[in-house]
Amino acid sequence: MSKPEPRVGLFVTCLVDLFRPSVGFAAVKLLEAAGCRIEVPELQTCCGQPAYNSGDKADTRAIALQVIEAFQGFDYVVAPSGSCAAMIKKHYPELFEKEPEQLAKAEELSARTFELISFLTDVMELSDVEAAFPQTVTYHDSCSGLRELGVRDQPRKLLSSVNALSLVELSDADICCGFGGTFCVKYPDISNTMVTSKTGSIEATGAQTLLAGDLGCLMNMAGKLQRSGSDVQVRHVAEVLADMTDTPAIGAAEGDNRNGGN
């Protein structure tokens, strides 16, 4: 008897929607291949993290209530972003600590919410993918995914199954890249120092491609690499795992497909 297909609501994230839709399509491909039924609720909005990090709890609560409503009824909620998933999973319940009815809804959503790669490996028990990427890559562990959700070994496990891919570990893979959402806007000089150190470590690996699971981090590092004249290309890990590398790398010019593995 076949296992029932879990009904999964995809939380697309603002950055994916606005800047890198290919990450969303890669997430859908991976989830469907793992045996999930995917829906993308039209009512979804930002997870509220920018407002939350800026101390605007009133607007954050309003956004959280909208997200809770949008994702009712799904078996799981999955986001291709450790920071957005952590916002819903870890911080939504904190917003409603003094409101029992809303707290119960937030905790229920929290229990169903996962970052994409951890969901594939930990819940759907996916151990390999059908993909090829003949590149040497390195991997950055984003702060929220690593520290709040424990996402570290999962992407490396799936990357090890990608044909022709070689992973070289980054010396400071677990150190912040300096993005931090609104942090890079509030403290640009500190942020620039951090990302300069990070990109120096990336180039020191000799990798052709940088991978990570959060688009904000990737855009920050891609921008710094380009401004410094680096040839290192940047991609979301889902694109490589889904074998969807025909599009230009993050920040690359249209028609530049040096990363293409097919």
C-alpha cells in the first residue's frame, strides 16, 4: 500500500518571489519528486521578519495572523529559507504568549513548518537526488537555519548524491555573512567588514560555486564577490539539487551560464 502524499503549502518568501523565482520552482520540483502535493496559497505575505527585527511587534502580529490563516489545513508548510522558516517556527508563538487562542494557532503552525532541505531529508527521508553539477562548490550555513533549526548536515547529505559535484568545506561556514536582514542597513560598515571576510574565505577554497539555503545571504555574498571582481558564481542549493542550473547564477548577466551542469 502506497504512502499518502502529504499536502504541502509552499511559503515562497519575498526575496524568492521578487528576485529569484527559479528557487521557488526548484523547491516545487524537489517536493513533488519526494512525493508531496504542492500548493502555493495566494493569501501568503511576508513572514514579518523585517518588522519583527525592527521592533514593530504590532505589524508583525498582524502579518503573522495573515500567514496563519493562509496556511490552515496543510499537512506541512515548507520554505526555501532558514530565516523565514525560523521566524514562523520559533518566533510566531512568542508574539502571542498572552493570547491563548492565537497562541494555540501559532504553535500548531510552528509544528508543521520546516525549512526545505531539512524537510526533504528529515521528514520525507530523501537521501539522494537525480542531478548533475560538474563543479567544485563550497557551502555557507546561514545563521537562522543553522542555529535556530539545526540545518547543517542535511544539505551536505543531498549534495553528496549530486553527480560530478565536489564539495570543499568553507573554513568559516558557520560565521555570519553580514546580511542579517535589516542589520546590513542599520550597520553597513560592520556588515561590509563581515562580508569582506566571508568572501575572502570563499575565494580561498578555490570553489567555482558558492551554495547556501537563504537567498538574502546569497545575494549579499554574490554582490560582494562581483564588486571585488571574483569569478565565483552563486546559487541557492535547491537549484543544484533540482538539476535546474540553466538560468544565470545569482547576480549574473542574462546569458551567462558558466554554472550550468547540463
